[in-house]
Amino acid sequence: MPRSVPYYRERDAPDATVRILYLSHRVPYPPNKGEKIRMYHHLRYLAESHDVHLLSFIDRSEDAQWMDALGRHCRQVEFVRLDPRLGVVRGVLAMARGRSLSEGYFGGRHMLRAVRRAVAGVTFDVAWASSSAMGQYLEMVPARRRIVDFVDLDSEKWLEYAADPRTPFRWAYTLESQRLRRLETRIATNASCVAFISTEEATLFQRLASLPANIRVIPNGVDTVFFQPGENPKSTTAPQILFTGTLDYRPNSEAVLFFAREVLPLVRREVPAAHFTAVGHRPSRRLRRQVRALGAAITVAGSVPDIRPYFAGAHVCVAPLRIGHGVQNKILEAMAAGVPVVASPSAAAGLAVQDGVHVLLAETSAQFASAVVTLLRQPDRALDMAVKARQHVQRAYRWDVNLHSIDACLNECESSIAPLAQDVIGPGAQA
């Protein structure tokens, strides 16, 4: 695949005056994992009323097939190839030169050239970066408004990695956290608006960076039409415990191993027929090997074409993440699908949910096992919690409602749009 692949779609611009350059660190399609779900819905919403041009890194050749799907929303799409191996080399060199690994990984002359080409013939009203890693390109865009969606605080994730005593090269993780925090602060200082996925993340950044930045919250949502309670007769099947999430992401793979090693044996003492399944993209050979060694009561299903049949067959979903920032889509999807959830406080921290009402919270292996066994043995309580959880996401986590928070980020470009004061996290605002 060539370094840069442009795609042009002949379509009329929407009846709006706002022209947006959207910079993405991943191809934002299909919407089947956390970052892609958020970016896709943002793009789709922006394109309904505005003229959107997309510049995106592409690190997997098969993702080139999604150009047409994105072209249905964007006036122009351009993919810039990112070789992960070269990205690691750039990241290491960046650290040697005093910058962050993330900055170097998503750096490189090919994206720089693509940004220069994009701004050479078009005047943009808004430059939107999908992450702190893409925020480094905002200064190159002479737009009236620069917006960066941090989603959650990446520097804090690296700090949590460094705090794990099992982590090798902890000093490198600490250094990456410090340098990434410096990058986040610099980007926020120069941005017109900084967005986060939750009030918790926004408040944490404001406290750590001490910036008078225009910080806003754009909550995630869940497609409650796509995710519906299943019709499988679960009472006639063996108890099924489900984990969903991208399995080459360290917090997810560690959560799977924690549950399989420390929790499932306790559950099976009480419910011998219980079975645990982990579904998600790109599980490593090492993860599969480790899980196989733990016995036949565990399955790593890997990537599947449709997650809904797994939700339909699940009695309980678990989210035992030790490191979790922002909003866990796995929890929202399970709630929308009518499956009761047991989650760690870290996994549920970004969600407005009540323990014992919408989810059960558990920290230790014993607490997790007890909560799972309770839901397996008390189907009436499990059903009641599942019904209340779905009602809650229908009220609080609908995309068509939460995406309106984007309007507040664009209000300086459209005089007809008033700021949403309740979304502002800043001096004098309520967190």
C-alpha cells in the first residue's frame, strides 16, 4: 500500500459554513472497539451539518476497505500508512531526544506532508485532533478553532502501568507519563477546546495541569437499538460468564487472566458448570496458551463477526480491569444488551452507575466470585438489575443525546449555537 491513499467523494457540502479537518490516529471504522466507536460517531455527527475532511493513520492494510464507508460522511478521506515497527523506532528515538514515546510513534514526515497538503488549498474553520498523539499536528493548521479530544488521560495510564511492581522497565513508564503529561499540557494550552469522555477525567486533568483551558465533556453513548436483550432461554443452558474487549490491549488481557486464574476457580466451587468466555480482537498466542493451561472451562473466542449472540447467551458479564480510565464501552454494551455486569471500581469509574442497582462492584477475587455466584444463583435479581441497567443507558447514554455536547466545542464557529454550560469544566464551573 502506498504511504498516502487519498479518497475523494463528489458530494454536496451540507448547508453550513464550518469546514473541519479531522485528524485521527486510527481508521475510525468499523465502530467495533472503544476508540473507533467514539471517533466514528463524532465524524458522523459532525458530517450531518458540516463539511468534514478526514486525515487518518492506517496501520493495517485491510482497513483500506473502509474508505467508501467513511466517504459517505466525509467530503475527503486520506489514509496515511503507519508501519508499527517503524513507529516503535520513532518512539524510542523520540524518548532519546526528550520527547514522549507516543509522540514519536504517531509522528513522521508522511503525516506532516499530508497535513500540509490538506491546508494548502483549503481554509479550515476547525482542526479537530482525535487524541493527544494527533494534537501535535494542530499547530500546523491555520484554523480559527483547534479542538483536541483527549478522550481520557493517557499520561495517567502510563503512571498506573509504572505503579505495577510486576512491570519491567518501570522507570521508562514513569518517564513516558511525565513527558506525555507535558505534551498534553502544551496541546491544551494552545487549543481552543479540550474534550474528555467523562467528568472524572476532565477534573483530573484540570487538577494536574492547573490550566484555565476550555475543558468540556463529550460523553460516550451506546446503540440501544443494535444492542437488545437476547431471547435465548438462558435457564436451560450452562451458566455463561462473558468478557468482551480488545485482547491485545494490556489492561484487557490482564483482566482476562486475573478472572481465569483467581476468580473462576472460586465460582466453580459453587457453580461447577460455570464457563468463562473472552471475546475480542487479536488475542496473542501467549494469552491463548496461558488460558488453555487453565482448563476446559475457559474459551478465548477472539474476533467474532457479531458480538450480540455472545451477549444473548451470557448470564453475567465481567469487567475486572485493574487499570481503567474513561468510559468502558464493554460495560455500556452489556447493560444495553440486558446482561447483568460485575465490574471493578476502576472499570466503572467513568460511568454514572449505582452499585447494586445497575452493576455490582467488586475488587478482590473473592468479591468478584461472590458477586458472580449471586447473579448466577438468583436469576430474579439478575433480571431486575439487567432491566434497570438497560433503562439507565437508554436515559443517560444515548448517542443522539450525548453527541449534542459537540456543539459546545464548535460554538465559536456558529454564532447560532450557544455554549452548554453544564458541559464546561473550568474556573467557576461545577465539575
